[in-house]
Amino acid sequence: MEEKSKKIQRMFDGIADRYDLLNRLLSFRRDVAWRKKAIELLEVKENHKILDLACGTGDMISELKRQTKNANIIGADFSKNMLFKAKRKQPDIMLIAGDAHYQPFKSESFDRVMIAFGFRNVTDKNKGLEELFRVVKPGGRLCILEFSQPEGFIFSRLYRLYFTKILPFLGGLISGDRKAYEYLPDSVYKFPPKNEYKKMIIESGFERVQFNPMTFGICDATICFK
């Protein structure tokens, strides 16, 4: 990995122990609903082979198992401490260390791929999308669940105040690493705008893109069809 990716990796290693708690607190538990909706949109079938990239502590896998029977799931993440936490939740799931830029899977390996709150951490997003496209089977789907920038004059400004001031303070207080929670809003506001984002996805090879904004546009489950 390049040095920037390694720095992000070390950051997530450092906050792994409080990651789930902070996700629930700082999103007011909306993250649970976002994951549920994202997996519904993937339309997973029995015996599908599924990759959860940037699986973190395994929350997407937990929700997937609640919704789907007999799916063959693999989780991958570049943070070893996140994987340790995920393994405690998912002892029956194969979890591997993997970098989104160079995935250790054969081409066209998965019917469905999901990446939740991890794509903004991919430093070379074009390369990351190319790899995601490569591992999805023809006719398959990719779901990128990610924070977004809400629209609306008043709400967007209230949200920015919370996201850039209050959230880093609370996150730092609980996790002991304020910089990690300053990185979160910074990475979201530096994320490509939707027209550019859609263009990147199409240029990586996907045929169609469907945006699904949630909670006033705070979060979006983007479905990419191959």
C-alpha cells in the first residue's frame, strides 16, 4: 500500500475497539437502518457468493445473514484490528486481510459485492472501482454504502455544524483519537460530487448506476449494475 493508505489503516486499527459504539451513538443508530436498506437493494439470492470489502467489524455481514439464507460470504479489510473484532462476531465467516486497490480474488468471483463506509478511504478511487468491477460476475451488483452531503439550505448547514464540530469532539472524547473523527467529515466533503462519481463508476465498466439517498441525503446506497 502507498503511505497514505497505510496511514488510514493505522488510524482504523487505533479506533477498532470503540468503532461500533461510536457508529451507533454518532449516527443516532441510523447506521443500522442504512445497512439494512443497502442489503435489501442488493437483492441477494440463496447460494450467491458475496464479498464484503472493507468489512470493518462485520456489521454488514451480520445484517446480510439476517436477511439471507445459505449465502457464501467472504469479508476483507486492510485493518487487522477491525478483522479481529469481526472474527468475534462472525466465527463462521472467512475473513481475510485485503487492500481494495489489489484484491486477492479471481476475476468474476462474486455475484454481489458490498463496501460500506469504506470507499471514501480508497485513495485511488478509479483503481478501486476497476478492481470492484473485475471481481463482480456479469449480471452481478455492487453496493457502495457511503456518507453523502445533504441538500437543502438549512439542513445542510446544521448537518455541517454537527459533522465538522460536534462529531469530532464526541468521537475524540470517546475513542481518544480526535484526528480520526476529524478525518471522517474531511473525507466526506472531499468525496467526488455525484455527477463525477457516476462518471467514474460507468468508466470503470458498470452499465448502470442507481443512487438511493437516505435520511435527507446524509447517506447513499449506490447500486452499480454489471
